[in-house]
Amino acid sequence: MTKKKEENMQWLLENFGYIDSLTAIDETGRIIVKQRFNPRYTEEENRTHNIWAVGKNLLDVFPSISYENSSLMRAISTGKIVYNERQTVWNHLGGKVVTKNLTIPIISRGNIVGAVELSKDITHIENRIPEKKLPTQHDKPLNGAKYVLSDIITRNKSMEEIKKSIVQIANSRSSVLVYGETGTGKELVVSSIHNSGYRKNKPFIALNCAALPENILEGLLFGSRKGAFTGAENKKGIFEEANGGTIYLDEINSMPMALQAKLLRVLQEKTVMPLGASKSIDVDVRVIASTNQTVDELLESKAIREDLLYRLNTISISIPPLRDRIEDIEILVEYFIKKYNEEFEKNVKGLDSSALSFLMDNEWKGNVRELEHVIEAAMNMVESSRMIELENLPAYLTMASPPDDRIEGLSEENEISLTDAMEAYEKRLIINALSQSRWKIVDAAKKLKIPRTSLNYKMEKYGIKKDGNSSY
Ligand SMILES: Nc1ncnc2c1ncn2[C@@H]1O[C@H](COP(=O)(O)OP(=O)(O)OP(=O)(O)O)[C@@H](O)[C@H]1O
Ligand SMILES: [Mg+2]
């Protein structure tokens, strides 16, 4: 577990022993369980509130909540746990409530069917903090778009071109299609487009098209009117919610075909027709979509309607993978070390040259996100005021890959005993550790977390010598 998660868990263990409220919603946002036992209210008030809230939509109980600032709604739309998030809401009586939440999506047979949230009321603690000490959002607009242009760290030519084009296109209304492998920074680019233009004071709403079943996605996108189907409420879709702002449709290639057709109509006509509505509503929304398939791949796989693809691709941005911009590795590493020094209250000095060259040779399938995780993990391993060295990097990166049929004697046709397989694997790990430690036995033993004498013994046993490993 990372240090941050550990700290979050610690906080939760200490505080959720006396949580103040549990809320569960279904996939439409309807409250199905409400258990508030907040000592700030009388038992009777809590009981009445619980009965009143069940069956209502979360957005009606807390009018200040929207799709983009609600951790429950976010857990539903992303399918990911939201850890320890601070949230300020105004209840329907106008009272301000500040909570810290742990929010967990409920997934059944691969579908998100709801979410449950545990909350701790911290209003009284917050009120004791002088206003100026409240955490500020720096210069970032509070619109749901997390990043601004200066958050994109790079010294790569193509990325610098992308940054320039973000500024140029920020004030246009044309749709944008952003392509990039996972972790390359698509969300960074999309948020920056929103925050660099006149829409920055308007909402930014992100929706992951792969995370939701079709009927829910449809309701979220276009909204519904009372009577559209049994139990349907008047509910704004995100096109209405985001009016004047931007909608980010992530993983657009996973959007069901029927919805793609509807989306195309909205883009062409600039109006939206909620489910069950008798007339359409004019909307001024910029749509930015992203995919991790190239346009050619999208055309080939037919995952997206061609007409929609061309419509979205009016402006296209293609983010290069990290392995094609290794000049970014050093500057990103510095940036992440600074970030985690602040977060972990450490003073790690940097990364030594062998660790850096190791990182520069890595393949980075998970791109910048993976690099950030590697640095975060290393920062947990290294003592404050030291440099990150090779041995501080996570073992999965520096050690051999798991045993597979490339290991001597281990293949499907060739049955070997468990002992032989284990020995082959052990030998491979030892050779890897030695070569990464430039054959310094002390360093390799440290890396393998075994005594130096054991390493000597094993090297002798397997006949491992610096230049004499013809058997491997
Ligand atoms: N150029 C960059 N500078 C600083 N941080 C970056 C950069 N690119 C990516 N990151 C960081 O890497 C992580 C992943 O970025 P982001 O979420 O934008 O990727 P993504 O392309 O949307 O990935 P996915 O397809 O998996 O959703 C984030 O924590 C982001 O802050
Ligand atoms: Mg993303």
C-alpha cells in the first residue's frame, strides 16, 4: 500500500469508528439507504431525516451537489473508490455541512449498480480553522477540471506543440478528439483546454463512457422528464448541467452505437432532447472526447460511427507515449519527487544517475501514470535527505519478469519438477540482480534481501560468474 493510501486508511480507522452517516444510492442517484446518526442533531431529527431522504434523488436532498463535485456520483461514473475526500455541501435547509468521505462503488456482475458512502462530519473542526488557513485551490477555477496548462510538465517538442495548440483552440467551440495511450495525460490536456478559455468559469463534466451501462449513460447524458418511464423524475442531463462549459467523454469508443447516433444529433443541432421530453433544449456545450485507439484503429474496429468520428475529430490531438519522449523522464521525476516530498513531508534529494538511466531505458507501458507510481513507491523506500537509488525502485520494475517459458528448461513440452523450476527462476533473479548492481555482490545481496554469504553460496551452486554464464 502506498504511504498516502496508508495514511488515508489510518485516518479512516481512527475516524470511522465513529462515522456520522452512511448513504447508499442506486445507479440513478436515488438514495436507497440513509443512516445518519450524527450527534450534532437529536436522535429524532436524525430519524426523521433518514426517513425523508430515502427514495429521493441525492441531487434533490443536497441541492448544491452536482455530478462533478459529488463523490458518490463520481464513484458511480468512474467505478473507482474515492478515498477520504473532503466535501462541502449545503443541505436542503441551507445549512453548510463539511464531511470527509470514503465512497465505494457497488459492482454487480461487472456493472456499477450504485455506491455507498461513509461520512464523517467535520464541520465543527473546519469552523475552528481560521479562514485564511483553509486549503486553497491555488489559481485553479473550481469547475471540475482539475488541471491547468502549467500542470503539463514537458521538455519534449511535440508536447510543447500540444501546449501551444491548447492555447490556440481553447476559445473555439469545435469538438476535439484526444488520442493517447493510458497514462499519457489525456485528462490533463482536456482539463487544460477547458481552463485556458472563456469557458473556465463554467462547468466541466467528465464522463467515462466505458464505465456505465447504456440506459444509465443515456439518462446521464441527455436527462429525463417526469413520465418518460416508470419512476422517471425531472432530471437534467450533463448537456444541460454543463451549459456554457465543456463535457469530457472519456473512452468514447466504448459508447454504445445507439447513443453515438444521439450524440451526433446533439453535436449537429446544438440541442438536446431529454428522455420523455416534448421539446428540445438549446445547449452551448463544447464536447471533448478521448480514446486510446488511433483514428485508423477506430475506423478498422468500427467501434465508433464514422460520421461521429469525423465530427469529433474537427480538432485532433495525439499525445505521444512516454517511451517516445524520454527527455521528459528526468523533468517529470524531479516534479514528482517535489510533489511527494511535500505530501510525505520528506526531503528526498533526487534520483541518482544509474536509477535515472534505468528509468530512461524502461518501456513505460503505463506511461506518465506508471512513472509517477514508481516515484511514489520509491519515495516510500528511501530515507529523507537521500537520493533515490536503483535499489529503492519497486522490485517489479528492476527484477526479472515472472517465470515463463523463456526460462531454461521450462516449457510446456518439457515437464520439469517444481524444484527445478524454482531453481531456474532463482538463478534468473540472481543474475538480474547482479547485472543491475554491476556485479557488486554486496549491492546485489541487498537488492535480493538475502545475506551476502547466501548469495555467494548460491552463485557457486549455480555456477554464476561475471563473464561465464554461458549456461544462461
Ligand atoms: N506531462 C505531465 N506532467 C505532469 N503530470 C502528468 C503528465 N502527464 C500525465 N501526468 C500525470 O499522470 C497521471 C495520468 O494522467 P491522465 O489521467 O491525464 O492520463 P490519461 O491519459 O487520462 O490516462 P487513462 O487513459 O488511463 O485515463 C496523472 O496523475 C497526471 O497528473
Ligand atoms: Mg483518463
